[in-house]
Amino acid sequence: MKIGFIGCGNMALAMINGIINNNLVDISDIYYTDKSGSNKERKDALGITKSLSNINLVETCDIIILAIKPHLYELIAQEIRDVVSQDKIIVSIAPGKTLEWLQSLFNKDTKIVRTMPNTPAMVNQGMSALCYSDVNVSNEDIDSVQSIFNSFGQSAIIEERLMDAFVGVAGSSPAYFFMMIEAMGDAGVQAGLPRDLAYQFAAQTMLGSAQMYLDTKLHPGILKDQVCSPGGSTIVAVNKLEETGLRTSLIQAITACIDKAKSM
């Protein structure tokens, strides 16, 4: 299996690192094109092959990942569609671009998988969603693509109608968590903690709490209750969060994000 990346920015490099670290394919079977010229030293250090052109990459590779900005999709599709044969798999990571729209770019039946990774892929802790067209895509094709996304975290196959919801809950949510770490750090600094320690305490606790849920699969409310001692400080903090509308703010923010994703 030969994997090609049209575009090789931070997300593509995160994916490539996962592929290499998990020995999914040989390094010699990973190709890329990138007109920006950014991260050249990182790409050279990885030992991946730079293709002469997008057309050359498509002709060489079995799976082609379009790791480019959404506004470039039409231009790149027009460039490569004549060499996209029925055995090639095109993978999109662009938010808001439907399978129907992607299919229309190629003017023929093309194997297309629509995906959405998130930035924790950069530390091999990504969460990705995948859906695929009904055109010629086999279970083997899906397994091959999903193995790429599992190499830098976890992934799930979902219905396309749920992709925008995924963007709100997982695709964009690292930003929400970073804001929480920052705010918790500010509170720690206000209480006298050095800022670097305040951030470390908040981030590690967030990481550990997430792992507790994933390991136990207990309802988040149960895990929250386990921290709240009768008459203790935690229940006072939880009460204040409820009073100031934490849940409502998160629900409204995620709903707004989903609405925006649908309009892109």
C-alpha cells in the first residue's frame, strides 16, 4: 500500500508520524507534494519521498489524502481527476465538504472517504471520524483508510449526517479544553501558584480524568459525584459552575460550531 499526501502541513505530518511509528507501511511507500515549502527539515528527517507533481503522486499511490485547505479542493481535483482511476482511494480531511460535493469534483465514480481528524493527532492522541461513499468502496478499502487514522489515535465510522456534530464535539473541542486549562491556570496563579505549575496541574488532571472515563465507562455524573464529598470544597465549586452556566455555555458553543460547520 502506497500512501500519498497532497499538502504536507502540520496535520499531514502528524498523520505521517503515526504511520511511521506504527510501521503501517514502509517509509519508502509514503509520498507527498507541498508547494508551501514549510517544515522542510521535518520532512527531510522523516525520509519520505517528495513527488515531482500531484499527478505523479496520484499515479504512484493507492490512497491519496487531500491535506490541503478546503478552498483548494476544486483546483486540485481538476488537476488530478484524469489520472484518478477506479482503484484509487481519495481521502478528504476538509470540514463541511460532503461526499456528494467531493464526488462531483471528479466527474466520475471515484472511491472517496470523508474524514475529520483533530489536532491531538500531533501527539498520537487524535480522535477521527470517517464516512464513505457508496461508489465502489469496499470493506477492505475502509479498513486500509481507518488503519491510517488509528495509527495516530482512535477513529470511528459514522453516518455522514453526523459529521458536523463530530466537528462540534471533537474536531473543534481541543480549543475549548485549552481555554479551560488557561482559565484554571489563571485561578491557580491568583491563589499563588507559579503559572507553569498551575497549567501542569490543570492539564494532567484533565488528561487523567478523561482516561478514567475511557477506562471505566462510568457515566460522567457518577465520576463527578465520586469527587464531591458531603459539605466539601468540590461540591461548592460544582455549584458555582452550575450557577454561572458552564453546561449551557458548552452546549451553546458546540451547537454554534455545528451550525457553522454545516454552512461551510
